[in-house]
Amino acid sequence: MARDANMARLFISLGKKDRIRPNDIVGAIAGETGVPGRSIGGIDIFDNFSFVDVPSKDAAHVIKVMKQNTIKGKTINIEISKG
């Protein structure tokens, strides 16, 4: 799948086992970082982790802010995806 060059893929250490849904991720990022929900791209949720695409220009800000926050009450590890 071709990825948008203006988007950065972030790894999040929560997944299906945490009962996480795409709108939980979008809501947390949009609510905490001020990045509009509509500018958040694709979200892939696996059993133990998830990926979310955010605008590249906002990636560092999203990581910095979200490291201090939780999604559904769970602390998360969030970083640029190595994949």
C-alpha cells in the first residue's frame, strides 16, 4: 500500500487486547495535541499494538504530548514506526 509522503506512521503500544478502537486513538490525539481529527490518517489496530498516520509536521509534537497522556486510562508507548 502506498503511503502519503506527508504522513508519519506512529507505533502505539495498545491494541485489541486493550479494547482500543480507532475513535479512541483519534479522540485522544485530537483532544490532547490539537491536531484536527480529520487530518489523522489510517489506523491499523492489531492484538498488542496499533499504528496511526499523522501529518509528518505534527509527528514530534504528537509523540511529545501523548507520552504524558493516556488512552482509555492506559499509559502508552508512542514512537515513529520503524516499519
